Amino acid sequence: MAYPVVAIVGRPNVGKSTLFNRIAGERISIVEDTPGVTRDRIYAPAEWLGTEFRMIDTGGIDMGDEPFLTQITQQAEIAIDEADVIVLVVSAPEGITDADEKVAKILYRSKKPVILAVNKADNPEVRETIYDFYALGFGDPYPVSGVHGLGLGDLLDAVVKEFPAEDGAPKDDSIRFSLIGRPNVGKSSLVNAMLGEDRVIVSNIAGTTRDAIDTKFTADDTRFTMVDTAGIRKRGKVYENTERYSVMRAMRAIDDSDVVLVVLNAEEGIREQDKRVAGYAHEAGRGIIILVNKWDTLKKDNHTLTDFENLIRAEFQYLSYAPILFVSAKTGQRLSQLPAMIKRVSANHNQRVQSATLNDVIMDAIALNPTPSDNGKRLRVYYATQVAVAPPTFVVFVNDPKMMHFSYERFLENQIREHFDFEGTPLHLIERARK
């Protein structure tokens, strides 16, 4: 599903990132301790009273050597482009500044909902000054403290009220997939090659495509919706200087996808941004296929493919479940296999396993490798059941969840994968104490 997006905007040193981190909480780094996964903190999931949304921290966008006020303007423009609701952060102790007024004017023209957060309102004396901020023209100012978490409930209540209502349109039953990767890995060329037409502009200049483009097509009697996220930048120098912005756009596409194609450039190998975006797709629980494009350009011997696959497995250890396909947009090599692979991964992503069969597998696994013990106490596994799909999620009832070491959890996951076809999808195992 597509989540509402909230952008946090304001001049430097008003506490945007502190507020961002406070609202996101621990969800900002779900798999940060997994090798090869880095969370780009410009964009994070958040939740308030059961409503999920995504946040953009524009303070994390590096504008290089741009002048001070130009940076503020550009950050505000990014927020206007991407957000459903904008939170303008100002500083209570400093009052209204010229920079605050400049950002306010830009946001006022945007016609998007703007909620005014007066940060650093930590004591009653300071909170009495918030009425001055009515002059910015955004209605009631909300006094908050990003450091101490004060006032965030009222602020988030106001934010959630402004989220767009669902339009009630009929559900699209096509398989939705996105092509994700660094500029110039050949995403637009892959789109054209799959469709057999020049659907998007292709150029060897990184980032030629201007916007993400949804394309619907049918293959093998299956309907697909394809999103080309090469459209990383829109206008102006800000988008040309901000690679982190490209990650943000890719993350939005991932949230709205069933399956994500992580596109690598065979000529350039694996880069950190490849890991960053793939890591987000993994965290988001999407089905994943790794595409190695431009495979036709390499000089190969009998070991080239195996060596490259081993490199991918080493660099993307957390994606051991993802199939790898070596393709060429230029020659069409192996692209005919892609629709069937996407369909299979989507089916696995939505697969349900009967509880009786699942528990047979779990008990056989325990007989093969007994549960660990600690200080004379042994982990006991009583029962397992699947509680969700997309991704498949299993609850395992045990005597003490703390005794379930991650290595034994990984063992159980591997046993489930051996008996059921979950290729291309992450699995979530949740341990709960049996009452």
C-alpha cells in the first residue's frame, strides 16, 4: 500500500532531526545490526495510534556548497514535491526569524497542509511565547520538545487528521513491481526491453528520466504494473546534487510494490547505495529479485557467472532467499524469464502454510537439532502458526522467548524454506510465550 508521507522542514538548528528520530523511534533501524544493511535516515517508517506513515527529514539532505537560504528553499521544494503533509519546525527560544518567514511563504504557496511545530518548548516560560508564531499564518502552533518527547501526541493528532482520505477506487489486482538501483544501471533500458517499445527516455547520462512512471502490461496471462524509479530528480540543481534524494524516491516506490527488482550494473559491480536500497526493500518485507544488467558487456569464462553470484551472496547476506538473474537490456538476454519469476516470487510472498504441516516440519527440525539450553533450562517449542502473508509471518509459541537465540531462529527459518517454496520473499518469525 502507499503510505501517507510527512516531510519535516525548517531552517538548521531548530531540531528537525531530533524530532524525526523521536517520532520514528526504534523502527528507524530495524536491521541495522545485519551486515551490509545501512538505513538512510532521511526517510523512515512511523506510526501513530495505528496509522502508519512515512517521514522525510529534509535536514538530512546535503545541498553541498549552496548558500544558506538557497539550501532552505531547496529543502522546502523537495518537501512540497513529495509530502502529503508538511511539518514546519521553528525554535521557541529564538522566535520567528527571516529564514522561518521565507520557508513559510514557500509552504503557504504549496497549498499543502502545514502543521507548525514550535520545538524546544521545554518549560512554561518558553511555552508562553508560542503565540507569536501565529504570525506565520498556519493556525495553531504546537509546542513540542523533540529531546524530551513533550507535546508530540497533540502534534501527531493534527498531522494524521490531514492525511488524504482513501478514494475508494477498486483494488488493482495486478502484480506491482519496481525497478530499484543507482542511476545509470540501466533501469529505463530494462523497461523498454521488457515492453518492446520506447516507453521511457533512455540515455547514458545518469538520471535522465524525470519522474517515476507506472506502466501496465500483460504477460503469460498475468497483469503487471511496473514502476520505473529512474525518475530520481525533477528540476533544478538540487536534484542533481542530492543522491540521498534518489534513495528517498526509491523507498516510496518500494512501499507501494509487491516485488522489488534490485538492479545492479555488471560493469561497475556492487556499491554501497545498492546495499542501502536493497536493505530497505528487505526491511519493508517485499519480495525481491536481484537483476544483474549489462551482462553482455563482460568478457566471460566458465567461472564468471558463479564468481559474480558468490560476490552478490557475500555482499547481500541478508538476501540469501532472493533469486539472481543475469540479463541484458541491450540484447534481451534472459528477459523472457522475468515475468514468470516475478509471478512466482509474488505467489511465494502471499503463500499460506497449513498449521498442521508447519508443525510437522518444526518438530522434525527440533528432533534433528534439539533446542538450546541455558543454566539447565531448555527452550521448549510448543506450537507454530502462520499469522500473515506479504511477507509470510509465523508466530512460534515457546516457554521463554529470550532463550530463542537468533542462530536457532535462523535454523528454523531454513528448515521452513527447505520444505516450502519461499524463494524471493523474506520470512518473519515471532516468538511468544505460551500463557
